[in-house]
Amino acid sequence: MDPATAIAIATASFSALKKGFSLSKDVYSMASDIGKFMDAIDSVKNTHKEEKKKYGSVGEEALQTFMSHKKAQEMENELRNFLIANYGLNAWQDVLRIQAQIRKQRIAMKEKRKKQIEQAVEIAFIILVGTVGLLGIYLFAMYLKG
């Protein structure tokens, strides 16, 4: 995802959060919006790591990435300040810790799924080789018999 798209998603999510904050909505009822916002912020932070075709100048890309990162930082700081003001000094650290834990769980699930697929392919290959081998033995036996 390019920085402009990622920051647009983050901005839209943050606008929904700010509206909820101004209406004194409970943070628990805004969990989905907070999640979307944090995913978009992660996307903004990781856009420069992605390898993709670029259209435009290096300077344009650098400036766009820089500005997206700065805007993301400002929004993230505002969310952090809101959470600290309403839930105490450890609130933001708790959110980051939970986010890291979820990220680790997702990575572990991806690796587990990948291993399961590899095992299934290996089993299918063994069955295929076994079937072809048995068919070969059967055909060879039929040849010798006839």
C-alpha cells in the first residue's frame, strides 16, 4: 500500500476516533476504529520496507513517505495522550504490548499454516509415488504373466 493510501485510511479512522472522543464514547465501543487506525499506522510505518514498482521521482516518494510518517506520528501521539489521560500512564504501553502479542500470534499461525501445507504436499507426493510404484509393479507382473 502506498503512503498516501495508508495515511488516508489512518486519517479517516482517526477522524472517527476523534468524533467518538468528542461525544465521550467509551473506548471499548471504539475498539474496532482504534484497531483500524493502528493497522493503518503500521502500514504507513512499513511502506518504505515494501518492495514495489514506483512511479514518480525519488524526491517525491521520499517527501510523501516523510510527510505520511509525520502525520501518522501526530495522530498516534494524540491517541496515546487520550488513552493516558483517560486510563493512566500505563495505558499506551499496555496497548503496545497487546499489539505485539497479537502480531506474534499471527506470525506463529502463519508459520503453522505454512508447515501444515508443506506436510500435506509431502504426504500427497508420497501417496502419488507409492501409487505409481504399485501400478508399475502390477503392470510389470502382468507383462511377465502374459
